Amino acid sequence: MSTVHRCVRRASMAMLILAAVGAAACARDEWQQPDRVVADMNLRDGSVVADVGCGRGYFVARLAKAVGKTGTVWAEDVSEGALKGVKQAVEKQGLANVKVVQGEATDTHLPDGALDAALFVNVYHHVPQEHRAGLTADVARALKPGGYVFLVDWRLDAKVRWDKDCRIPKDNLIAMMAKAGLALDAEFLYLPHQVFLRFRKPAAAE
Ligand SMILES: C[S@@+](CC[C@H](N)C(=O)[O-])C[C@H]1O[C@@H](n2cnc3c(N)ncnc32)[C@H](O)[C@@H]1O
């Protein structure tokens, strides 16, 4: 094969891979409805929010837009590899209001009482059972009084092929949050495959 043919073949492969990655993101947008999820978090200019278990940062830029230049997004995960990609994307997009932080299983390394809201999307079923209560308590610590946790995770009957053996019943998620002092106060019903729950930390006087 000539050098020219080899280059054309490599370029075609690269384009195919890029197209596949782009298509996967678009397909997720359809069922994940990220803009609607973020809109329902009621973030304002200046809000402080954590994307706990942010993975490769699917929600990060949307959250950064929602909190504006005076707000802060903490993009947190235990995976160094995932955060490397997030850091690159944040720099490339010039998202000056995003702070990337690597946590540990039950310690997010987020500051005390700093968050208006924390978002978990498809995280808890990846957290080993023995670490779930510790992680939840740690996020409760990092919330302001009156702050919210938004929890999105697979429904047991989700019609997708992933994570069939580790989905968590909604009642277990609610009980787990309650143990950390976070009370269920809203449920959003429009996501086709996931539960979407809002929990609130009591305000200081409550
Ligand atoms: C399926 S990914 C979801 C990523 C992202 N939230 C999203 O919706 O695209 C689950 C993520 O949870 C992270 N994770 C697992 N255990 C964690 C923990 N104890 N604290 C923080 N993140 C954790 C994993 O590293 C992984 O990036």
C-alpha cells in the first residue's frame, strides 16, 4: 500500500471514530435530556454546584453555563483518567468557573458547607455498597444548609443494555439519602430510563 493510500485510510478511520463518538453523545442527549435536567436544578448566577462522579464531564459545560462567571462548578471524580479528559476540555473551552477535584471513595475533597447543589448522574450503581453511605454523608457535609442533591440513576426497568445487574431500587436510594439527613422533596418523571430525585439538606433553623 502506498504512503498516500495509508494516510487516506488512517484519516478515514479517524473520521469514522469521531463520527461514532459524536453519534453516541447525540444518542445520549435524546434520553438524558441534559438541558432540561440542568434547568430543573434552578441554578443561578453565582451558584456553587458539584458534579459528583462527573466522569468525562458530560454535564460540566452545561453546569458552567448555568452558574455564570461568578459561580463555581466542582467537577469531581475518583478516576484520574476521567478527570484528565475533563481538565483538557475545560481548558480548551476556557471554562474559568470550573474546578476539577479528584476525590476518594468516601471523601470528595469538596469544601465544607460550600455547595448550593450536588448532581449525581449514573454514579451510585458504580459505587461499591460499602462506600455509598460514606460518600453520601460526605456530600451532605459539603452542602450549604438548605442545599440540594439531584440524583439521576437507572430505573430497575430501564430499557437500555447497560448495568442490568447493579441497578439500585429507588426506595434504597431514598433511604440512603435519608440516613445522611437528606429528605426527598421532589421527583421529576420525564426521563425514560432513569429516576430523577431531588433531596434537601435542612436549613440551619429547621
Ligand atoms: C457511569 S459514570 C457517570 C459519569 C457522569 N456522571 C455521566 O453522567 O456521564 C460513573 C462515574 O462515577 C465515578 N465514581 C465511582 N465511584 C465514585 C466515588 N466514590 N466518588 C466519586 N465518583 C465515583 C466513576 O469513576 C465514573 O466516572
